[in-house]
Amino acid sequence: MSIDQLPLRDQVKRELRNLFALDARLVDELECSLSVLLAILFAHALGAANVSWAAYSGYMVMRGHVAESALRGVLRILGTCVGAGLAVALAPLVLGDLMGEILASASVGGTSLYAALTARRAYAWLFVGLTFEMILLDKIQHPDLAVTAFALTRVIEVVAGTSACVIVSALSTLTVRRRWPGPARAAAAQFGWHPDAARHAAQGAVALAALPCLAIFGLPELAQSSITIMAVMLVPVASVGHSGLVPVSRRLVYRMLGCVTGGLFAALILFTSGGNAVILILSTFVGVIVGRHIENGGTAFAYSGTQFVLAILVVLVPDSYAHTRIDPALERLAGILMGLVVLEPVLLAWHLVAPGRRPSPERASSTSEGE
């Protein structure tokens, strides 16, 4: 019986027992923690506007061998640069025109989501859409935002985090990974034209198209909502079948669970530390280890581990340790909830009218990680 088939209580107990077992899994968790800390240092040195985003990259890019980490980092940087470039080019053309904003959000987001589901370099395609949507929606909600400067700092943050990750991964590959090599990862699934993926991406595009409309009502954190929509829609193509409602809804639940528990952990540290930078940094180190351990566990709730870490980073990695606050975690949760409110009706509507078809037998895509 695989671990994800065990009762939830048994899965949790197993994860707690194995938390500090000296093996390749612990090495990976330590790599991620060290990469995050180095990314924070690099981001401050480069004057990044959003240090936690650099920490995200330091965490998400890490793999068990430097070659894998470097490739993933290059794809993240490339996708971010292309998405930022598209936003700089298209945002001035569509801002103030609701139909133009809707078409831009839907077309770029939907296209990149389809490619992220089916293409070989899926990770780069994901970040084309994520970066474009973030910049466009932030500009719609904050008209005074300097798009070019915002796009540039986003690139700087990703470069800072990726560079930190590759350095840590290289050192680890040359030392401890010789004793505890990382697990072999399946090659990313690659498809030709895939109608299920196209329909699934089109549903994501419809949800993304609704976000510029909601900006009229002043609803908060629509950029975070776009990230949620794209991330949770990134499920293995083989699991989509006639409707993605079940796998996507499950992913949304785990995203919220991870965000809430990570936010509670971060809030506890924040309010008991008195803003002490040393305690915040040490707590970040420990929190990343715990979250990565959950993510690597192969349990039903593994995706919550990623979100647990990201919630910790958004709170415990401020742009200045003199000004820490819990608001970023609440804003992230608000964005997730808004993404849920927008996406679920779209998925449910198709689920109710879709003809019943069994899921296709293709193997799952390895790009189902989502930010």
C-alpha cells in the first residue's frame, strides 16, 4: 500500500517520524532552507523590491542535482522575462479598455496554461502567464504603478533566487549528494494537440478573463487570484478527463490548507519574537524544512507543504526586518479565496453539462507543481 492510500492520521504520523531521518530527503530540505537564506541575502544586495519573491525562487527551483536545478532556474528566468516583456508591451495598449484587458488576460493566460500542460518546457510557459497576469492586474488595480520598473524588479528577484539555488545545489552536488543522491525524476510528459488540455486551459482563460471585471468593484489581490487560478489548474492532463472539477477543487483545498497553517505558524513566530530578526530567520529555516518535508512525502496533502512554505516566506521574509507584519499572509489568503470564487463556478458549469467520458490513460505530467 502506498503512503497516499493510508488513513490521513497514519500519513501524518509517518511524516512526523521521518522528519529528521538522515537521508536524501533531509538533504533536499536543508538545500532548500540554505537556498532561501542565500536568496534573501542576494535580494537585499541587489535592492529587490520584493525580497520574499526571491526567496520563493530559491525554494521552488531546487532539485536533487545542479543540472536539474540550473535548467529549472533558466526556464523560470526565461518565462519571467518573456511574461514581463509582454506585460510592458501590451499593458499600455489595453489599460482603460475593459474589453482589451479581458482579451489580454484570457489570451495570454490561457495560451501559457495550455503550453504548461502539454509542452516540453512547461515550467517556462507557466511563468510567462504568471508574470504577465501579475503585472497586468497590479497595473489595473494600481494605475500609478510603473510597469517597466515593476517588471524589472520581478526579473531581479527571480535571478537572485535562482542564482542562490544553483550555488547551493552545485555545492551539494559536489559534496553530500555523492553520499545521498537525489531521486530520479520522471521526464516531463509531452503531448501534441490535446483537446482535453485545450478545453481545460480555456476554462482557466474564462476565469482569468473575469478578473479585470472584478477590478471595477475594487476587490483585493486580483494578481494573487490569477496566480491561484493558473497554479491549481496545472494538474496532470491524464487526470482531467471530461472535467477537471475534482482534481482542481482538491488542489484548491490543499492550497488553502497550506496557506492557513503556514500563516498561523508565521503569525505565532511574528507575535512572539518581538520582530527579532535572528528569530525570524531561524524560524524561516525551520519552516522551510517542515514544509518541504510535507511536499516530498508523497501523501495526499503534499501540495499543502509548498503552500505552507510560501505563506511562511511572505510573512517572515519582509523587505525590511524592521517592518514585519502579518498582512501579506492575509492578502495571499484573500487572493486564494477570490481565485476559488471565480474558478469554481466555471469548472462546475462545465462539469454539469459535459458529456461523461473516462479520463485518458496518458501518464501524468510532471509539471503539476504550481506556485
